[in-house]
Amino acid sequence: MSVYDTDLPKREANHQPLTPLSFLERSARVFPDHCALIHGRIRRSYAEFYARSRRLASALAKAGIGKGDTVAALIANTPAMLECHYGVPMAGGVLNTLNTRLDAPIIAFSLDHGEAKVFIVDREFSALARDALAQAKVKPIVITYDDPEYDGPGERIGAVEYEDFIASGDPDFAWRRPDDEWDAIALNYTSGTTGNPKGVVYHHRGAYLLALGNIVTCGMAKHPVYLWTLPMFHCNGWCFPWSISAVAGTHVCLRWVRAKAMYDAIADHGVTHLCGAPVVMSLLLNAPASEKRPIGDQVSFFTAAAPPPEAVLAAMQAAGFEVTHLYGLTETYGPAVINDWHRDWDGLDSADYAARKARQGVPYTVLDDMTVMNPETMVRVPADGTTLGEVMFRGNVVMKGYLKNKAASDEAFAGGWFHSGDLGVLHPDGYIQLKDRSKDIIISGGENISSIEVEDALFKHPAVQAAAVVARPDDKWGETPCAFVELKPGAEATAEEIMAWCRQHLAAFKCPRTVVFAELPKTSTGKIQKFRLREMARAL
């Protein structure tokens, strides 16, 4: 034992569990009157944001929520969703944000698998929630959030309305830090390649570090203004609900991502940062002139999924947006890799410039390591830009594991690394570049779509003999599902009929946008050659 280990134990005074909840507490103390959030006509200071989050925590505690209890939230990008990111873990609970675009059976599965004790539902999604609850085995306390900025269809369901619920809570509630920074803070369901989604568990330590990593990566100074174009249900909004509060920024909520609403928010509130899938860039660039407004200083835009085409990058820059490409997975708390740009690359010719932009990049400062390895030997591939391997991660911003799925967790962490399932190459300068997805996940509009789930729906059609689904490049969505279908002998069906069938069995965003009738290319053993289908889809 070293002298540095003698009589120098961890003490309460010098060792506290890391948690992003401390960010809100600090900003409320230091900048109580600074605007924390904007939502339509609503303006709330950091003092109010903190008090309301504590009210929510107090009310949840009174309702029996304690350490490790799941609180599910089916809510749009609103103040209530931000409050859930603090209030739920302040009560010791685990926040499960649900994708508002999913169908009722998947919502029901998530409620059951996560053992939800409380279900907070935005009135807009009340019909979806009611359908899911009818199919679920759990019987959570249901709370309706009736957003004052929403005047569309929907009804209040459940025992109580959100404002009435938090009104019963104490604004001075003595919330506790987690007992251990390894305690769970959030549960996120990710589309897998088989059947039901897997529940990705985040811990307080990872959320704290990724939130700070966002600040460093995005170059955020004090009091940024962040526009919520990224769904907060997606990887907890890439941890930005915690990042923005750490630097006492202003959250500008956006219920629906529409071009006019984005331009108005940017111009009216001085937005400095926003994130989103390629579809958000498409909306901004293709908006009619009547909806566009001058945006003043250059706005930082962070995008994931497929790298934007060079023409899109140029158009965004001309429109006043500086685009940075990120990469990550639900299992890494969202983006944990950045295409860290070198200034001397600005002078490259167009081909080399585009080649650099196509790379996914290097690890966040808070990620210990990320590389490309041979999954069989667990040896790094040569850094030659051509040898294919699997992208792997290691560090404190990798998930805790998959909920109630030891086999999947053990497989994902085999050999001491997290196996992403993405295939890529390692360049001589250490930057990685994706080449394929071994899991056949399609990323459309920033949302993951399992090709197998779509194929299962296609196989149920009475006229379909065989089917395979791959990603087709799309200027607006990044990728969309493209279905290749073989019909049974003598059977007939049109592409429109196949797509209508899928809409009956899948969430709308998962349905194929293209249907091609053809004999599927197969190996000698009968396995469908998806690489050939991808080539065909790209050529369409």
C-alpha cells in the first residue's frame, strides 16, 4: 500500500456521487432570475424551474415513487418534459421517455418491461396512451399534461392533471443526490434487430459527463440559447436537458418542428445552438421565402446520422448555420464522437474536403476510447482507411447495460468493449468512418427503424412470399425504408397495397416509402444478400 493510500479515505467532504441534477441547483442559486425556458407565451426563471422540479419530485415521493421506480413520460418538447428530467431522479426515480411516434403495442411493451409506476401523458397523445394502457399489464398512476400552448384534439386521461399534481408538491423539497453515481437515472428503449426493443439504462455519472462533454464539444459559453428541435425522448435529448442548465442557458421549447416556428424562434430569441437529424436541415433550407427570417449571428447546428452532403453543408453555411457532424448510439447517451474539424482542411479541394466531412470522427473528451476492431480477435484494425472492422467504445459514457437482459449485455460488452454493431474503417489520423451497419438498422429522420420489424409486417401479407428491407438514401430524411418483395406464385399486389398494409401494422415512420417487386438475390445457402439490395436501392 502506498503512502498515498494510508489514512486518506474517501470522505463525505471530498467524495460525492456525480449527478447532472446539481447543474440546475447551481444555476438556480447563482442565476435565479435568468430566463431558464421559453415556451410560447411562457417564460420561467431558473428559480422557478428549480422550484417546479422540486415540486414534481415531492409529489412523486408522496405518490410512493422512490429509488429505482420507473416514471414513464409520453410528452412533447415542453417545459414538463424538462421538469421530468430533474424531478423524477430527484425523487430517486428513473425517467423513461417514450417515443411519441411509436405504436401502442410497443408503448405497452415498454411500460410493462420498465415496470412503470407513473405514466405522464401529453394530452395530444392521450388516444395512443389509452390504447397502450389497455394492452399493458402494469397499472401505473396516469397524469395528463395539458400544455397551454396546445389546442388540438385529445382528452385528459388518468387521475390528475400535471399542474394540479405538482401543486401538491413542496417547492423546498429536500431532494437527495443518488446514493451512488452508478444508480440509474434514465431508461431508453432502442430499436433492435429482433422483436421487442432493448431497454438501455443510463447512470448518473454517465449523464453528468456526457452533458459536460456536449458543452465542450459545442463550444458553449455562459447563457447559450438552445432551440429544442431534437426530440427530448431521443437519448434524453442527447443529454442537453442537463447540458443547457449547467451553463445557465435558455431552453427554447418547440412542440412541433416546423420551418416558420424555427426561424421565428431563432430570430426572436437569439438562438445560438440547435441539434437535429438531416430532415431538420431540409426543413430550414426548403422553407418558402415567406417563412424565412434573418437569423443574425451564425447559429451552431449539430447533426447525427448520415453525414450531410457537401451541397447541403454549403447551403446551410450560406443560410447562417455552422454544421458539425456527430455520431453515437442510444447506448452511448447519444453522440459521443465528433468530426473534429481542422482549420487547414478548409483549403482542401472539393473531393478531399467532402472525404473529410464524410468521417464520423474522434471521441468526445469524456469518452475514454473509441476505435475499430476485429470482433473475432479483438485486435484494432490497421489504420489504413480500408480494413473493415466493428466500431467499439469504452468509457464512462457507455450505458450501464440492457434492462433485464443479461445475455444481450454480456454480448454487447464482450472483451471489455461495447460492440456498436456498426462497421467502419480507421484512418491514419485516428478518425473513424462508418461503412455499414451490421444490425441493419435504418436511421430515418434521426429515428432508428429495425429492418426485421418491417420485414415481419411484410411477411404477414397474404400475397408476400419473401421480403427484405434496406435503407434507401433520402435527401430529406437521411434514409427511408425500401422494401424488396417477392410475391407468391399467382398472387397479385401493388406497391400502394403493400404500403397500406404496413401502415396498418407499423408506426407510420417505419413504413416503407419504396416497394420494389423483384426476385431477391440469395447466396447458395438461401441467405438474402442485403448488400446487393442496398446497391439496388441506391441506384433507384
